[in-house]
Amino acid sequence: MMRSLLEAQAISVGELCRRMRQALRQFFPAAVRVVGEVSQCRVAGGHIYFALKDSQGLVDCVCFRSAAEKLRVTFPLADGVAVEVEGRVDIYERSSKYQILVDDVVLVGKGALHLEFELLKERLRREGLFAEERKRPIPAFIRDVAIVTSQNGAALQDFLTACRRRGAHVRVKVVHAPVQGASAAPALVRGIRLAGGMDVDVVVVARGGGSLEDLWAFNTEIVARAIVACRRPVISAIGHETDYTIADFVSDMRAATPTAAAEFVAREREALLVRIAADESRLRRGLLRVVDGTRSQYALTVRTVRRAGAILLASRVQRLDETTTGLWRCDPRRHGRGASRRPVVRGESPCRAGRD
């Protein structure tokens, strides 16, 4: 056998690679579809390079710019994202590695849900449903609340407990709706419509934490549009603090958790009491300023009146003195006993008569 190998004609490395490529193309004459997890994804010059792997193997993948521009998936992708790729099996001669020349990439499992989430989020954003100017203000003081959630869930108990602890004045109406499963989204829509027709200040849509699949009802378009169309302002309180759903983006306000929503609803009473105390203090200070000002003005007026009275009295006393002096000078008796006692003609000055 060694002799037969030695007698065989030698071929170049390039020829060997070409024969390997032909063998691959004969074995894989059409495009293949492969499922795996993304690893070491990068974008260079518009081309996308990554590895696709599972527990049993790894294959390099490349998606050239002409194909990458047509993909619905945004690259680069994080390690571990599950995808399904479609492409042709080929060999890269320079490194003697086989690879997949990718024509299409689709997210699968959680990746598919994430893609659906992003597509709906972008569409609703373009419609203006996330805009702050569209959203309704939350009342400053909340007394009546309708909460749409499962009556058997922990979220409801957390909400009620926080309300009782922080604001006993809050009256809560519970609208039951399943928050998980195939029937959750339509039930939530009905619950939101029912709650919106109640005589309440706000509607709270609540659920505890969970996986992306568990929270999916709150990422549906029908629930998002029901929140937008609700006749009352809506507070979303879904999942944990790091969980974001489409319902959070379209709601008039987002609370990180159901407990946080209850604390917000109840703390308005505390804020109102603080404002009342501040207003009372401000009014008291203002009243004291008015009283002090009035008192000062009164004292000033008294002093002014006293000075004016004294001046007027002095003037009148002076005039009286002058009149008295004038009368004394005009007294006929000042001119002696033998003075003429000619009667005084009416209208004639007594002094004049005395002199005559």
C-alpha cells in the first residue's frame, strides 16, 4: 500500500481544497438549515462573522454584506442567542476550514420572541403611542383605584398590603384577569375596558415577575391598544424592576413592581399632608407679617394724628390769644372814665367808636 501511495501522482494544496469543495457540494447540493447558538459574533466592513455551536460541535459562519443588508435581525448578536441559519456549506482554502455561507438568519425560541417584541415596539413607537405628550397625567390625589390582575396572584396581595400600610384612604376595586397563558391577553383587554369604565382615579395593570414567556401577554398588541384606549390613566406594574414590556411603554406611568405602584398611589396622601402643612406655615407667616405691618401702620398713624392735633391745637390757641389781645385793645374802658360814650353804629368797629 505504501508503494501505491508513492506511485500516485502528487497534487497541490489548492487542488486538494478544490476537490474537498467539490465533495462538500456533492454531499450538500442545496442550502442547509442549521440551528445553534451564536458565538463570537462581529461585524466588519458590512460582513458578519460568527460561529454557530451546540453541545456537540461548532461551525464557522459568514454572511456577506449583500445578504446581511436583507436580514431582519440586527447584528451583532450576543453570545448564546439561539438562531436558525440558512446557507451553503463551503470551504475556506486559506485556513482549510469548512463554513456556512449564510443567506438568512432567524431567531428561535426566546430569540424569536425578542424579535417579535422589537418589531412591535418599533411599530407602536412610530405611531406615537410611546410619546410623553400623548400620555395622561396621573391625579395628584388618588382615592379610588381599579387593579387588573389575577385575584390569586401574589401581585394583588403585595399591592393591597402596601396600600393598607401606606394609605388607608385608598379604596381598591379588583378586576380579575389571568396574567399568563393563551387566554391571558384577551382577558386582560376585557379587564382593562371594564376597569376604565369604573368611577376610579387610575387603573393599575399588575403582575409579578417571570420569564419572557410568562410575561408575553403584556407584550401583545391588543393589550397595548387597550391600555391606550382606556378611559382612565393607567399605571403598569409588571414583573420585576428590570423587566420591561410593551404595556410599560404605552402606559401613562410605569411602576417597577406592584408594591412600588401601591406606594406611589398611597404616598400622594402623605405628599398632600406635607403640602397642607407647608401651606399652613406659609399662611401663618403671611398673617403675622400682615398683623405686624398693620400694627406698625397703626402706631405710625397715631403718632401722625397726635402731631397733627398738637399743631392744630397750638394754632387755635395762638389764634385765640391773638383774638383776646385784639379785644382787650379795643375795650373802651382802656381810654378812661371821661371817654366819649357815643353809641356804636351797627357794623362799626368798637375800636373806631372808642377813638371817636
